[in-house]
Amino acid sequence: MSGAFETHRLGHPRVHRRCTESTNELARELAARGAPHGTLVTADAQRAGRGRHGRTWWAPARSSLLMSLVLREAPPLLPLAAPLAVCDAVSETVGVEALVKWPNDVVLAEPSPSLSGVLQLRKLAGILVEGRPQEGCVILGIGVNVSISIDAIPPELQGTLATLAQPRSAIERLLASALRALERRLAESDELTLEGWRERDALRGHEVTWSTTAAGAERAGGRAEGIDGEGRLIVALDDGSRLALEAGEVHLAR
């Protein structure tokens, strides 16, 4: 399948707020009032920023790239293409090679300081895709930790978050790069998106666990074997069978 989505208008018009409840929510409101494809919402801070599954997105004011786009059309593999675009932008802007963690996180990988031979993934960026069929659009939210100081990260998040540790001036440069990268990634074929994901897959070949209940109380485990043509995570189980996960939270086994 060839890319067939118009992306050359991404970032125009742009609405910026010093502080807003949520860039995704503001983008949704603008879309409901007829905002065109490519409308960009950015903010220095959010009072109620959110990630997947309704979690709060923590970020001190003027420390992160906080952006949402109104997409009147979007490719089926948008949840895979968007984090790849963030990886591209991070590499272009600051020379850091990030990885993707299924289903749509951007992470930095490093050896665990306490467990020999164990990989530790720290979350650098999150993607939130919210479909609004009744409004004829998709809202794509992206948050990247750009200039957060390691010392400012709350104790409960230490060891799980990553930051580029760049000056605040890097936020606008990263935004420009991210828009260019999104132009490329959203227009490419599904095959190229899948190939790009497999090249940056942080989980492939590693033992992982995932929740088997909505509350997350019970967990199952297996070895991640990459993604299939629909973007599902393939896991090899101990009994020799394979499972395709369509959604959920997956973590490296400890």
C-alpha cells in the first residue's frame, strides 16, 4: 500500500498556549469547530495532560515538547508511524538514537545499574492517538521530555523516565524536526512503517510481561518476537505457541 495522505500542511495553523488543560483536548475543541487538517496545538504547560489509559502526563512548565495535531485523514498504522517520527526528530536534533516500545512509546535503552545483563528502558516520549469519528478526525498528541533535569524527576518516576537534558531552546527545534519527520512517516507505505518499527524495536528478542486483566492484577509472560503486518505484538509462549497482542501495557521481564 502506498502512502496517500496529505501531510504538507502539518503545523499550520498553529495555536500556542502558555498553559492549557490538555493540548489534545484543545485540539479536539478546535476540530469540532472546523479546524483544518494539520492544525497544531502547543503549550508550555498542561494542567491536566494525559497519556494512555487516562494516566497523568507529568512535565514541569517549559521543559517538554507538548503538541497535538488535528488529522482529518490518517494512515492505519499512525500509532506506529508517529513514534518513529519522534525517533527521527530526536536523532536529527540532538543526535540521540531512541527506540520504540510497543505499542507506541519512545524510549532510551541502557543496561540496568543493578541487574547484570538486563536492559532498562526509560520513557522519553509518549504518543496519544484519539479518534473522533463523529468529528471526522484523529487527534495525535505527542509529549517529549526535552529539558527536564534528572534531579527534578519525582522519586516515584526515577528510573522510568528519560530526558534529552537539552536547553529550553531545543524545544522549538525539536518541534520543527518532528513536523518534518511526521510529513515523511505519515506519507510512507505501510511496508516502510513496519520495516522502520522493526529496526528500532526495543522489545524484540526480550522476555516481556503483560497484564491479563483490566486491573492489571494478573500477568503473563513470553518472548517478544516483533510485530506482524497489522502492528500487533507477537509473543512466543513457553508451550511453543505464539500470541498476537492487539493492545495493552507490556514491560520487560525482571
